[in-house]
Amino acid sequence: MRILFVGDVVGLPGQEMIQRHLGALKRELRPQLTIVNGENAALNGRGITKDIYKKLLQEGADVVTLGNHAWDQKETKEWIDEAKKIVRPLNYPVSYGQGSVVVNVNGVKVQVINAQGRTFMLPLDDPFLAVEKEIEREKEAEIIFVDFHAETTSEKQAFAHYFDGRVTAVCGTHTHVQTNDARCLPKGTAYVTDVGMTGPEDGILGMKKEPVIERFLTNLPQRFEVETSGTRVLSYAVIDIDDKTKQAKKIEVQRIVEPWN
């Protein structure tokens, strides 16, 4: 089995990169399951709307994952219970939505889990314990993919090593910068610290540069806006899984770069 995972979609530029490239990418790579992180896909780069969620599915996503901006669009909690192909961080202490979903892929049950780290982030429930309980609860899943949305490299690595051999893949999101450490861990779990983002690359993590720089210079509040000009990128990971052992055989991260014309 092959899984394609696309990193954080940011604003309209990220949506447009999905629209222009995801279909062709799927035809080239022929994944059996495509997962897209859409937690920054709203026009302001924070959260996701129902219409954008539906568009991501129409463009080829089988499951959409979220992160710390899951609730930034106020109406999200009004429709997320009805959306069966979207997962928000499992360890949020809320009743809205779901933290994992099981997808039947050619007779194989694949569990997609979204969890969020706590270091330098909100003090949520323990993601290690939450994911462990979810794995134990869903015993029929043969392949387990985790989008671990976290700030620090150490927490992501600790999480992956803790679940090495018990989940098929741990792909990090949130920091928006693709890392060069994609590998299979000793017990068969595919891992990368951060898949990277999908959207405007010439800003700072997808946002216009000037307010971010001003924030660092002055430490005063600034209004961050999605960068709409310059180079755009689609960042993704491809995980190949052994059909017999259900362990990862290979993971690669790549980027599609679209220069600004």
C-alpha cells in the first residue's frame, strides 16, 4: 500500500496548489490513500470551513487532518460532527468532531489519527496516552497513520519512538518547514519531523513577512495575513507499506515548487 500525505495547506495559495497539482501527483504516484492537513486552509490561514473541506475532498483527499487552529473558524463546531472524513486532534478535551477515523482501503482497515503536542502549545490532554488508548480501542485497524501536530523536534521524535512498531507512520506537521530526516525507525514505523507546508513560500510560514518581523523587533501585537504573491510550494510525503507485515518499507518527502510569474 502507498499513502500520500500533503502538509499544511495555507490559505488560498495553498488551496490553489492543491487544485493545480494534487490530481496529477496522484496519477503519477498512484497512492491508495491520500491524506491532507487542512488546518490552515481558510482564507486567513487559520482553521478550515465546510466549503474548503468539501473542496479538498473533491480535489482528491480521502481524509483531512487538522491541528491547533482547528477551532479558529467559529462555525466549525457546527458542522464537524457531520463530516466523516475529517479528524481534529484526538487529545482536545471537547466533544466536537472525531480524533481518528478508519478507512477501508481495498479490504484493509487504515486508521488515521490526528494528535497535538503540548510543548510550547496549549496544555491539552496527554497525546501519548490518548493515542495509546485509541489504538487499543480500535483493534481491527491493520495500518495506523498518525499526523502529529507539534512544535518541538524532541516531542515529535519521542512520540515516534514511543510508538515505533505499533503504528505504521508518524508524520509531523505544524512548523511548516520540511525537514530532512525522513526514515523508517528500527521497528518499522515511518517517520518525518515535519512534512512542510502547501502554500506561499516567500512569506514567513505562509504569512506576510513584514508583520512577523515587526513582532520580533518590537514584541507588539501584529495582524498576520497570508502571503499571496511569490513562489508557492506543495510539500508531501510518500509512505510505502509492506502488504504482509503492514510495516513501512520506505518514506520520502518531496516538494512541488511553482515560481511566481
